[in-house]
Amino acid sequence: MQQKVAWFMVGVLLGSLFFVIAEQNSDIPELGEENNVQVELLNFQNHTAFLLYGTPKNPLTPSLISQKMDEIMKLGKSGYKMYAIPIETPGSKIIGYGIKIHQDGTVEIKIQRVRSRAANITKIHENLRNWAKEPFQRAPDIKAERPIGVPKGYAVKAVRNDGSETVLAQGTTEPYWHNFGSIKDEVFDPPYGNVYAKAYYWGLWDDNDPNREYFMVAGDQYGTGAYYRSDPGYELRNEWGNSDYLPYRNYEGNIYHKWKLEPSLYPDSDFGLEVVEPGTPLDGSATYTLSIGYGGVSLPIVVVVPSYGMYVAVDGGEERVKWGLNFDMYSNSGMYSFQTRVASVASVSESALKDGQWHSIVETDYEVTFANPLHISDSDTARVGWIWMVKVD
């Protein structure tokens, strides 16, 4: 039975945005007013969703999203607060942004972009709202394989699930990777193709290092939940009959993890990148199962390598890493959907992090060039990317 709409206007406006609270319903409101960005709040049993809608004429901006997320996050009770700031990419417009906040403070975030007016904006917005209704998919924390001892002369900080802290003065501790949530970004770029990226964010808790905070960008507990994916126009047109696309193919791609965004979080050379996977070039086409982690706690990562292969470039001074993808455009990985995974771990100063301010932790980017195999210059590069923001109260 179709549910009736129940709308309530909130007495306080979030800046210049029109703020709406809605109960679950099956009707889609008019979205993306040309002179007004609409915000929607949806309440569910285990999570709350905040949605922002823009249009190609009136897109969302990183500064606007940052301002509104800062206001929204003030309502949270968790000691760790987080959201994502989209990176503005050439030629694309941010038309949708959603964040689902679980009762325990973990989040799921989705960013929507377009590079062409041929994209169906109404359908894209409907997909965002349907995503907001889906049950919250929280990855479990990853525990250590074995307990570790407390170093002599040290006390070990333990972090409870609600973010509060206690100190273990003696005995052993069991470090674990706490899952903060996931971020997904997508760009629709007819007639060339579409690009998607999704990553999970983790923090090492109950470790035996009182000076550092370890963070990880990786997949889920199975090593498969994250992805850096491209759907070329060749597949979308020939296999699915989508006339908005032409037979362009995957040509090359680049994945970036950029950690040193705030030098104050890295007071000396002991802080920064700790682990990178894959850490060496890999030949394709092939699938590799690796592991990523730190402090005796790890999780798997399944890496798919296209024809011709994947290479890795690490800048230890700037604490950033690049994974390059080289496609054989006449192979299956060139003509059809391709997705892979990468991961990295870095450490930051705990005292600098926990000053009650928002901090830029790591930037994640993915770009793919779609090209005509007969004329490589007939090409286009679609990009997605965001900065993971963290605040510790």
C-alpha cells in the first residue's frame, strides 16, 4: 500500500538551505530548485539520513557541504565525528550528497556527480533517496590475532565503542581496527562512461602506542566491499542498449591516497605512511589476495589487475601513494566493467588530532580515461575524490 507523505518544516533553517524532515514514504519531492539547495532528513530505526540535492545549474560546493556537515555533526554524541568533503573535479558538477549516521556514530556517505547534461538528474536523485532508505551496512571491528603486552613504563589507552576512553595500567590489551564507515563517490559521464569509488575507513584502537593514532583506508572485513570501478561506454551501449553512451573503452586509470594534508599532524618523519598494498607492481590480467593492517591486526584485500597491469609510486616525503592502471583496450578489462582495490595505513600525532577541531586526514581520488581505440585523442577523463574529515571531542 502506498504510504502518504508526512512533511514537517523545522523552525530553524540551516543557513540558507530549506530544511525538511520526512517520515518514510514512497513519493519523491521536487528536488534541486534552481535558486535553492534542498536538504532532507529521514529518520529510520537504526540510522538517520541527511540528503543534499543540487543541479547542474545550481550544484553543491565543497564549502557549502562542509558548512552544513559541521552544523549537523554538532548534533551527534559520539566522541569521534566524521564526514567527507568532495573534491571539485574539472568539468563535473556535484548534484547529490548523502550521509547516513548510525546510532553508534559510524557513517555511510554517498556523493553524486555529473559531467553531462544528458545525465538523468531525477533518476540520480531518486537513487540517492533509495540509498538513504537501505539498512545501515556497518562493517564489524577487526580484532587482533593475539593480545599484546603493555610496554614497561607505559599505560595503554583503551577506546570504548562510544568513543570514550579508559586507561589500562597493566596486563595486556587487544588492539583492533574500529570501522568508522564508508564513503562512495560516483560520476556519470555520457557518452564516455561512468566512474565509481568506495572505501572503508578504520582506526586502530586499544593499541600500545600513546603518541600515535593509526588510520587505514581499505575494504571491508572480507577485503571485497571497497572498489575503484569504471563502466565504459562500450559496455553500457552494446550490452545494455543505453543510447546515451558510445563505444569508448577503459584506457588508463589512477588511484591516489594522499595523507599529509595537515603538516601539524606529522610533527616528524616517524609519522606518516606505514603500509601500502599493493606495494609493488603487479602484472595482469590476474587477481591477487593480499593483507593490510598494522600492530598485529589485519584484514584481507582482493586486488584485480587489468591487462596490461598495475604500477605503484610512493612519495614518502609527502606521504602519498599512486596506483596506476594500464588497460589493453581490446581485452575484457578494457571493454567491460572493471574494478579493483588498494589500501594504505598511516599514523598521525594523537595529541595534534585530539584538539577538538576538524582535521583533514586523507584524500582519496580515482580517475579513469575513456578513449576511442582507433583515435586515442578522442577521449575524456572522469574523476571522483574526497577528503575524510575527523573531529575528536
